[in-house]
Amino acid sequence: MNKSARALAALLVAGLSLTACSSSGDSGSGSGGSNDAAAPGAQALDQASGVTGVEFWHSMTGKNAEVLTGLVNQFNAAHQGKIEIKPQFQGKYDELVTKYKAAVQQKGTPALVQVYDIGTRFMIDSKQTVPAQAFADKDAFSLDDLDANIRNYYSVGGKLQSMPFNSSMPLLYLNTDAFKEAGLDPAQAPKDLDELGELAKKLTKKDADGKTVRYGFGAAIYGWFVEQLLAESGTMYCDNDNGRSNKAGKVVFDSAQGARIVQWWADLVKGGYAANTGRTTDDAQAAFKAGTVAMHLESTGVLRGYTEAAKFGVGTAAFPKVTAADQGGPVIGGASLWISGPGHSDAEKRAAWEFEKFLTAPEQQAAWHTGTGYFPVNKKSLDDPKDKEWVAKYPQFQTAIDQLKATKPTPATAGCLLGVMPQARKGVETAIEQTIAGSKPAQQALADAAKELQPAIESYNSSVG
Amino acid sequence: MPTAPHTAPRAGRRNRWGEHGLAWAFLLPSLVVFVLFIGYPLGRTIYLSGHANDLFGAPSRYVGMKHYTDLLTSADFRRTLVTTALFTLFTVVPGVLGALVLVLLLENRIRGVRLLRSAFALPFAFSVASASVVFAVFFNPASGVLNGLLSHVGLGPIGWLTDSRYALVSVAVTTVWMNLGYNVLVLSAGIGSIPGEIVEAARIDGASGLRLARSITVPMLGPNLFFLTVVSTVHALQSFGQIHILTKGGPDGSTRTLVYSVYEKAFAYGSSDFGTASAQAVVLLVVVLACTAVQFGVLERKVHYA
């Protein structure tokens, strides 16, 4: 009895491990009818009775969430009795998409949802949304105020799919004190990977025992940086012009350029000139803030946190090119806002669109920019007096403005549009780890990652037809 | 009393229905829970493991055993199984043996032994999340305690969680520490229930120290040790929290155990591959059952139940 009871207990515990996988519902995808993709006009709200509630899923935390809540309150107050935006934090970008998928199955999508840049292809293929372009056309609303590069990222077939909201770019961050200590001029920031590698060697500092007290370079093993470097060199990440001319059928990051980037990174780590803090961005940020890393790659979004926390001079420079001759630029990252079609009333869709227009207006984007450090998606925000004051206070941010101005919208800088982009990013991260561990050369590691990804791409493409 | 033999059979027959009914009535709540939370998910998992998924993770078409045959031919999955086996080995053996050594040492009459006993049981009170975060701080490559200590003896720094050679061991060490409290608790209780006269008799025969431990204490702890081995094995096979917080299965998949692989396929990186994840979950169930069955079949024969 005792024995079988324990066996039963073991079985119960084992069974629990299975429950995690069973949360997907029965219903298939809701197919978007032709009406669902049409944008309602302004009369939809006028005809609506009472308050139109808009459920809004987002992934903002901390300071960013505070500023967002402020903007939502401002909008709700201005539309008292007509529209109420109800923001709901749904976890990190990845988690939000997982929840969104479950919501599609249960036919309970939110009216408005914030999705990260690399979820763009999936959101289009989900056929659950009304393109922002449809609303803009209906209203004859000009999208020209949007920054060209940002607009380029979220446009497919020349049509804006979603409204950009929080955009960021990578920068090269410098510990200017470390530069001065090593007799270097922080104004002469490295422009390409070779220069960066040379400087990293000079900036690496060891103590009397030979222990490294400061690494020349250090960044999180984050696939985003490789995507950025490829774009800087004008190289595609996936085929069919980064999935822009036609649906991408395979990734091409295992190019000579890709291998060069990954090998460069691994060699710096193996040579003892770069810190390896793993994939966690928090750990890489902590290393830079602690002064144990002299040069560092990160998003513009952390600039304010760095200048507040660091006990040394924080400098910024343009994100490096791969070689001096490169003509590309960075891919604008971040997230955009999608309006749901199927299962939502015209009034809801319209209310969500009104909120999108509000959020991307010059004044609100200036408030968002100065409050968070995200890049304003509206060009006019940079002329806002408050914004000008902020940039004067944080001159490091001028680097980001100059960097984006210098970038011409091309398929390379538009970034790869791929349904399984999150998995592709993970594959590149694994390739970096393998190259650092020395188990494979960069070229091989990237080629293996691409090969491993192929079934996922094919299965994705076949499931969206 | 003398009338009892006459009335008993009749009453018994009448009562049997009632007793059975009562038994079922008592069992019903747990049966409902069992079917609802174990039976249905199990059936659903097996169903999902035979289906491909659409964009949103819903089952789209029947593919038979494809997910299983894919797993069998996947080098990645073989590596996951090996990692799982190593992780189990690295956590169960040191966890149980370490607790045994501690408990035997605590048998010595030293000052403050009760305090020590409580102290060693303390990790039991830690949640997986907080323990993992504490160890993440220890293991931190730049500012961690461990590399700080190593630097004093002129070694390191070691990428405890960022070097694929050390990551699995680092996560295992964390897990052993977390399990130690419970293991010490169970073994302490076991030692407490060893009849005093047996120990007394052994001592009269002149046994003490190691001899007493080897011939009396450890054999008498057999049932407790067996219980811990089974439970720790199942726990190790299902560990998730510490892996998720410390390494997320990396670097280069070196800490990707079976459970973590299930999570990755189903929920991480926008994958939604519930078919493959379910097939892996079924494999996990088979592995857990097989381990438990082997342990009951082989180990339990050697256990002495007092």
C-alpha cells in the first residue's frame, strides 16, 4: 500500500509536468473576413453610444510604463465619456506574443496591442489586424511626419502596417574616463570593427597579479547587435531583400560578413579583451555601469539610466561599421502598435486609431522621448522646445539623431521580415556562444544555425500559405 | 457480545453496498481532481504530440508519430537527454550523500547541534526564485563573490554561468544547496526514529563512530535514503526555475534539460511548437516513470524496512 501510494505520488508529480503544454485551446485561427481589414471612418465613434473601451496590451515597465500611463490618462481625460483606453501590462515582448496567440485561439484579442519589431511578419500573417495605412487613407492623414527609416521598417508593399511607437537604435557607449586614463581621446571613437578591436586591446587593464580589472569591450550576447552590424555593412539577414520584396524563404546571415562579425567578437573574448557576461542584457549593462568595461553596445533606451548611474563620463558614438567602407546604417528597433480587426466593433477600431494618432503626435512623442530615451518617431518632435532642452542636457543623444539622419532607407537597414525572427535571433546567439567556446569556427556555427532554422521557416511559411 | 457472530454476516452484506458507496463518495473529489488536472492534460498532451500546429499554436493537422521520429533522429535532442541525465546525476548523488554526511556529523554531541541542525535545514525555506537570484549574484562574472575569492588565490575569473564547461555544474550546485534543507530534514527525522535500544546494543558491543554509522545508522536509514533518491530524481528531472533564472538553457544549450526544452519549444522565442513540445513532454513522462520503476525494482530490494 505504502509502496503503491508512493508510486502513485511519483506518477502524479510526473503528470504535472505535462499540464504546461496543454493550455492551447481547440479553436483554430479566426479568419479575417474582408470587412475586418477595412478601416471605419470617424462616424463610427459618433454613432457609438456610451464609452468605447479599448483594451491595450503593452510590455512597458518601470519608467517607461509610468510615462505611458501618463499619456493614456491625458488621452482619456480629453475623451471623457467617449473613449477609455485600458492599458494592461502583459509581460516582456516575447511573453506578450505568446499570450496574444492564445487570445487569437480564444477569439479574445485586445483592440490594441504593442508588438516588438521582430514580430511584424507574424502580426501581418496572423490576419488579425487592420493596417494603419487603411486608417490613414480613410482620413487622408499624412504619415510624412514619421521618420523615414522607422516608417520603412513597419511598411510592407509600400503600406504602413502598424503605427510605430517606441523606437530605439543601438549606440556605441564609451567610458570616457577609461579613454583618458589610457591616453586616448574619447572623441576619436572607433568607426569599424578593426578599430574597435585595436582600441579594446589598449583599453584592457590588468592589475599587478595579471588579473583583468577592466575589459576593453563588453556587450550582451544579443542577436540584435549582429543584425545591426549586418545592416551597417549593407548585408541582408534573410533572402528576398530581407523578406521585403517577397516572403523570406531562408536566412542568409551565414555570409562572409556574418562570419567576420561573429569571429571578431569571439576572438576579442578569447583574447581576454572583451568581457563575456552571457545573454542577459542586465548583466552586460551592470558591467558597463560598474566601469569594468570601457566600450559597450546598447540601445539608446538605456542612455538616461547610464548617465544617472555611472560614476564616470559616459560618451556615445555611432554604432560601428563592419569595415570602413560600409555604406549602411542601423536598423531601427523597438515596437509598434497594432489595431485588431476581427471581433472588434468599428467604434473600438476607430478609438484605437484616435489613440495611435495621439501617441505619435509631435508633442506626445517629445514627452515620450524625453521621459524614456526612446527615439521620437515623429520628426517634428525634435523641434519641440522641451525636446531641444533635453537634447542639450544629454548631448550624448545627438549621436542617435545624427546616426538616423545619416541612414538611407534600404532593404538592409529596414531589417529582416521573417515569421520566425525570434528563433533566428536565438540561433545567432547560440552561434556566438559556440564560436566563443571554440567548438566551431564562426562560419560553421552560423551555417549550422541557418540549417537548423530552415524547417521552422518552411513550417511557418506553409502554415500561412 | 455472544450475539455478534449471528448478526455480523447479514449486517455485513447490507453494509457492503453502503461501504462501497461511501468509499467512492470519499474518493470522488480526488478522482475528479485527478481526471481534471492529470488525466485530461495527459490525454491532451498525447493528442497534441500527434499534430502539427498553426501559426497560433493550435493543432492543425494529424502527423502521426512524426514528432517522435524527429526527436529520435535529432542530435540536439540526444544532447538534451544527456544533459538531463548529467544534471540528475549531479544533483541527486551529492544532494543525498551530502545530507547523509551532514546528518551523521550532527549525531556527534557537540555544542549548539540543534542550532546547526536548524541552520542546515534552512534552505528548505527558500523559494526556487530567491535562491536562484542569490546564486546568480555569487556567480556573476564581473562582481560575483566566487570570482572575487578565486582572484585572491590568483585564479580565474571563471564564467560560471557563461562558460559552457561550467554552467551545468553551477546550476547543479545551486540545486543541491536548495535540496539540502529538505534532505537533512528527512534524514534527521529518520535518525530520530531509530530505536534507541539498537544503538545502545551496538554501543555495548563496542561499536562507535564510523562503525556505528556503517552497520547501524545507514542501514536503518534505508527507507529514508530510498525515499529521498526517488523524490530527488523526479525533482531533478523536472527542475525549471533555477535553469530559467540562471542560464535560460545556455550557453550554447549546455544547460538545456528536457523540461527546459519543452518550455522553449512551446513558449519561448515565439515558437509555439506545441506538437514537438508535447512529444518531448511524453518522453519526459516515460523517463520519469522508467527511473522510478527501476529505483523501485532495484534499489528497494536492498532497503530494510524496520
